[in-house]
Amino acid sequence: MDLKKIAFLYEGRTNSVFRDPFLGVPAALRALGVRCLTLDLRQVSVENAIDAVRHAGVDLVLQVTRTPGTAWPMARARAGLGCPYVLWNLEEPNATAGNDLLALALEADLYVTIDARMVRWHQAPVFFLPLFFDEAVYYERHLPRDLSAAFLIQYSTPRLRHYLRPLVAALEERPDSCVSTYRPMARGRGAVYRLLAATLDRLPLGVASAAGLLAQRCGWWRQEATIRPQSFFVNRDEEEKAFVYGRAKIGVGFSRVFGPWERDLRAMLPGYEADAAGNFVQIKSRHFEVTGAGAMLLSDSSPELDALFEPGREYVAYDYTAPADFRDKLAFYLENDAARERIARAGYARAQRDHTLTCRLSTLIAECRRRW
């Protein structure tokens, strides 16, 4: 198949405060010489999307989803598309059981997973493709590296907090670090967050980011004594995250995932591999965003991450079950500029060479051409 035109389907954000992380896909496809029809499935019905696809005469339909439960309507209607249908799911393994992804994958002509461990469990045609970063957003902006470290993460479950508390405590000792979350701000504080974020959305990027960094010093936003859910603005927008990582000497990664879905996944796939502590691994976008923005990546170790970045040369690994290891390595690399900058440069080169959105789409297009 000579792929000249692709229909790109995605679920846009319903909250206008957030900028969609998929906005770079059409430009990346054009850079690869492929024309793109873009359809937001929150704005058009499945029937209208099918009509648009058939009218445009595309060669392939690519649906990218972070909410795989919403992919079912289009997957079930794929017979009306008149061309191959590829579903790229960015949420495995945590969405596998709850959204019955093994069955959903069977509805696609090609199912793309970000989890290499899931490949053997799928009966459908499946292709492994790691996450990525948008190189049009994350790059070396040559900003002053005036933040010691940046850790942009969501404290979503008690077990996750158990492992994160020591990391956050170590970062708390450094007043020029940035730790960010927004998900736990429920009820009244969540309403205030939405109001403030909507207001800041109207301000220039630098002003909004500066306000977020000032807000992180405010104790009123703390959820509990040992966790600071501070600069709640920087998670809302890809440009703002890039701005923060571009100012950080070190970007902290964490790839273990926890949630109520774990029991269902263990029951569904009893042989699915966990790490030595019995926890599941999911490589996150932040691993690529940190390195893509030129900061040194300090992340918990895993075979999956080691396959993407060389430990000790392109990123620094810590043992997430040994808090002292994180604290010692954070201190060492903040005190040794030459060692930190050498690893940051190597990680940046690897990310920009191998892990951009354009790289992933090029790999996927080559696979589709091979198959059809």
C-alpha cells in the first residue's frame, strides 16, 4: 500500500483549559509526506466521521486513544470505513481489564500497544510502539536552568503515594524544585483550580507558568503534610510542561502504576509480568518529555526503560524501593554539573533521534505499508 493520505481520529479534551497532546500528529504526518484528515470524535459522530473518511478517499484510518473505552463505537463500525483501521492505545496495562482491551483489539485491522509485555496476550494483529514526545513542543529552548528538579505527576492512589512520599520529601528540601499535580484537587479546591486555570489560560505562557511556580509555595494547596500538590497549572498544557522541563536541571520519572484495576488485570492475565516488588510498569510520556527538553532524566529503573535509554549514559536510574538511593543520586547530580550535563546531552540526542512523534509515526507507517 502506498499511504498518501491518512484519517487521524482522536478524542479531544472536553475541558478547554487543557491543550491536546495530539495536536502535533497532522504536522508530523505532513513532514513524512502523508496528507492528513483530522477528526475529533468528541466533535463529530461516528456516522459523520465515516462519511468524511469515505468522501476524502483516505488510504488508512488511524485512531489514537487515551480513553480506550470510547474507541468501541468506531471500532465496531470500521467495516464502513472502506480502508484499514489502526487503533493505537496509549493506556496499557492499566486500562486492559476495565475496558476489555483484548476484545477491543480484535475489532481493529492492527492494534498498536505501548506495552511490550501485552503483545503475547493479544490474539489480534498487534504491533508494539513505545510512547513518544512531540518534538515541535519539547526541545532545548536554552532557558536558564534555574529549577533543581521537576516532577510532574498525579498522586492518584494511596499505594502510589506510599512510594512517592520519600521522593517528594527529598525534593521538598530544595526550594527551587517543582512538584506538580492537579488530579486530587476535588470538591471546593478543584473548583478554585478550574477557575484559576481558566483565568491563567488567557495570560501569556510565561506569566501563567510563573504564577504556577509561585503558587507551589502556598501551603493552602497541600493535601497532606508529606505531599505537596503544588504548581497545578503546569500539568494542563504541553507547552507549559515543556517550559518547566526546559528550566529544570533534572526531570524526575516514575514508571510504576497502581490502581483498582490491578486485581482485575491479575485475574484476567495471571501470567502478566510484574517487577520484583510485584508492581506493574508503564513507561510514561514524561520519560521522553524530560529528555526531549534537555533535562537529565532521573527515573526508577526497569528493563523497558533500559531498552529506550542507556542507563548511566543517557539517563540515571534509582531504586524506587530504596528512598536513600533517590536522595543520594539527586544530590550527587545536582552538585556535579559536568556529569549531569553530559548525561542530559546524551539523553537529549537519543530522544531527538529515536523517540519523537515523527519517529513513531514513521515506524508505524512502514509497518502498515509492509502489512498492506
